[in-house]
Amino acid sequence: MIDWNETHAAVWRRRNGTLRPVRRIDHVQLDDLLGIDRQKRALVANTERFLHRQPANNVLLWGSRGTGKSSLIKALLNAYANQGLRVIEIDKDDLVDLPEIVDDIRELSHRFIIFCDDLSFEEGETTYKHLKSVLEGSIELPPENVLVYATSNRRHLIPERQSENQDVKIVDGELHYGDTVEEKLSLADRFGLWLSFYPCTTGQYLAIVDTLFSQYQGDRSELHGKAKQFAMERASKSGRTAKQFFLTYHG
């Protein structure tokens, strides 16, 4: 049994059917995350309402890889753990166990974020149905002390086929989707707050590099040239790429 007064985060291990306390939490702070101020403000505001027992939304953070979606969740925990915030991470393949996990924490005084990282579903997968019941409840309302924060590269979480749009119709001037599209949209619609993340501009990428290399005493122009070459080789300008560049070249 986890002592949530001492444990700030846990991960679900389906094979053992238990929550494993996280002993080494990523120390990333909100101020460390650059270029996503709009998303940061919205998520902080939603989380603070949740902590103050006010209405708050489940959140879907979607968009380009390496743009800080997962780091933002970790930074929230570091910022608000002393106010009772706790995080439980669960893999999307283990969502079948989510209702039981939630049952075990619904009566506790702490406020829990269920964190699903890189959430998406392929054709034929049905485990997302277990997530639906936690997001909006069934015959029983969802618990007041639990929210779901999920990250994904897909806005609607489930792949969309061009052929599915053939069933879309205009009726009396209003758009009506086909049954297949409606089923796929219904999952993402249960997240009341959508936050979109886009690739960094070159300026934003170099600003992150400069922050990471704040103690650098050499030629900044040369450093920027190496940073841009590093990003080009990976076809990605992002906070993740900037951190990888720092870990490679900071010596």
C-alpha cells in the first residue's frame, strides 16, 4: 500500500497488479520550459483550480514530438506536490485496469492526475473505452479528486481514414459526421482542454540552446551554427533536440 504523504508519483505495473512508487522524479521546473508559455499558463490555471476543489478539465496535450508535452506534466508535479498533487502514470495498453486504480484512490484527500503519455490507438483497439468511463463516468460520476492528462501526437487519438469522410453530410446547413467518425471524435471530446504544440522556429530553438548554455564563454555564433547543424541532422527543432545538443556538446 502506497503512503501518498511520502510518495508523489507512481507507475502502474500490470504484471504485478500494483502501483510502484517513483523514487527518482525528473527535476524539470516550469521555468525550464521555453517557447510554450501559452500552453503552460493554461495548464497551470486548470491544475490550480483542480487543487482548490474548483471545476477543472481533463487535458489533452497534442502536437509535434519533443515540444515539452510530457515535461510540462513532470514540471507540474514538482511545482505542486507540496499542495497535495500526485501523479499516477499508466501505459495505454494497461487502461483496462484504470477503473480499478481509480476506485482505490477516489476516497483519498490528495488530488491525482492520471498521466497517459504518448496516447494513441490503432484500428481495432478497444482499450480506449475504459478511459471513456473514467473521463466522464458511467452510472457513477467520475471522482472529484482525479483528472486525466494525456499527451499524444494525434489530435483525435485514433487514426482517421479519408474514406470515413464520405459519410459526412450537410443537413439543414449543419455538418453531420458518419457513425465511424463520431465514434473516433467522442474520445478526444471528453478532454475539456486541448493544448496544441508546434515545432519551434529557429529563433525559439536557439533561445532554448542559449538558456541551456548560459555559462558558455565561447563564440555564440559558432555555437548556434553547431546547434542548427545538429537539428538539421535530426530533422527536428525542439526543446528535446536542444537538450540532446547540450548533452552532446556542453563539455
